Amino acid sequence: MKIHPWFCRLPTLLVVAFGLAVGTSFPASADNVQVESGPLSDAILQGQKLFMSEKFGGNGKTCNSCHPDGGKSGSALPDGRKIPALHNAAAIFPRYHPRKDRIFTLSDQVRHCIGEIKGKPPEYASAELNAIVSYVSSLSEGQTIDLGGLPK
Ligand code: HEC
């Protein structure tokens, strides 16, 4: 049986059409993540800016001072305690916090870090906290969910 040439090319056409659709409706927002442009990508971008800003009054410190490369790298505190990179954070929260003896969400952790530098943490459910959490979560794109897992 002779197969119609148009039919033969159908799979290629579908792949090209899909590629164009994805390419046009999912422009890059923050460096590493592809989210459909709209309120969520706006929040991620706002969070990325906050990550680099001294807005929280942490004595000149920013999130990036301790979690460099926009959170993609870790560092260490003066006492040698490890500061984790954040590319895994959204995949391992919520997690149990033994010292506080309660479940810690990503929002709790972000507010805790700001408290550590004597800054003023944004309120729960505020646009600012949600933006930072959206940005930090965007770093976990592609990571396997491992609730309660260990920082990297
Ligand atoms: C003075 C250094 C310092 C600053 C500034 C800081 N952090 Fe942290 N961060 C830490 C340390 C240390 C940890 C490890 C857990 C702990 O001790 O609370 C941590 C843990 C985290 C985690 C959990 C990561 C994981 O994989 O378990 C997140 C998320 C986080 N920080 C976000 C932020 C954000 C967002 C900011 C800015 C608002 C910030 N941090 C500012 C030191 C800092």
C-alpha cells in the first residue's frame, strides 16, 4: 500500500507545531525557569529582586549574601555552619523542625532567615513573602519531591 506523503510528514508537523506553541506561550521569566507569563511569573521576578535587595533591614545583608548566585549556591556562616543552596528547598518543605518541634513551611523558613539577620520579615500571605517563596520555589523546577528530605 502506498502511504500518502502528507501523512508521512504528520509527526514532524506535529512536533514543529507543538514546539512553536510552547515557545510562544512560555517565555522565560527568571533566569532558570519557564513559566507562562502572567501573575506567577511576575511574582517570581519580584521575588528575584527582593532576594537581592536590602529591603528587609537585615543590616545591609540580603538573601544573596548567604545564598549566593541567586540561591543556586551555598556558603558558610562565620561559625562554620553550612548555608545550603536553595535549588532543592521547595522540594523538601514542609519539613519537621526538631528544635522548634513543629512543621516548618517554606514561608516559615524565609521569615526565620530574615529574623536571623535582625530584619523585619514580611507578613504571612503578604505579596512580598509570596513573591520570595515563588522565586525560591522556581529554583526547584525539575527536582524530585522529597518531603522532609535534607538540604543540598
Ligand atoms: C545570615 C545568613 C543567611 C541569610 C541572610 C539568609 N539565610 Fe536562608 N539560610 C541560612 C542558613 C544557615 C540556613 C540553614 C537552615 C537554618 O539554619 O535555618 C538557611 C536556610 C534557608 C532555606 C532552606 C533551604 C533548605 O534547602 O533547607 C531557605 C528556603 C532560605 N534559607 C531562604 C532564604 C531567603 C529567601 C533569604 C532572604 C530573605 C535568606 N534565606 C537569607 C542563612 C541565611
